[in-house]
Amino acid sequence: MARQYRHGDVIIEEAEALPSGGEKLPHTILAHGEVTGHAHRIKESGDADLYLAPGSLFLHVRGPSVTVIHEEHSPITLPSGFYRVWRQREYSPEEIRVVRD
């Protein structure tokens, strides 16, 4: 099973590789906070690339490690490698919605 990390409502899971057809993004913001406006982001943006692939974001950590930061959460360290990134969903019988961070 792939190792998972959690940073607030953002889930980060190890991946074997980047999927084909991913579009490299010009930033390393994993998710914007909807309530506070703060963002889950990579502190060492020069050591990582973020890609938009069908259905998910993928992160490639090129440096030895990077730090995921957000003003309301403790930082976490991700080692070099590939990761799939998504936001936790909130379940309701009426609808499925993104968890508010």
C-alpha cells in the first residue's frame, strides 16, 4: 500500500510515476483554503513541480525533500518522489462537497 500523508483537508499519496498527459503548473500550491484564503503549498518551490492530470494533481519532488506548509497546520516533510494530491470530500446523503479547511 502506498504511503499517505495528510495536511488538513489535503491528502498526499505516494505514486509510482507521473501519469502521461499531465500539464505542468506554474506554481506549487496544492490547495487554496476556502474559508481563510490561506494555501497548502510547497515551501521549497524550486525543488518540486506540480502537474494537473485528468482527475488529480500530481507532485514531483525533485529535491531530497520538501516541506508542505499552511498557516493553520504544522508543516510536514515529503521525501523525493512522485505523489498524487487531492482534497478530502465530505459526505452528505444530499450531496458530496469538499471539506472546508
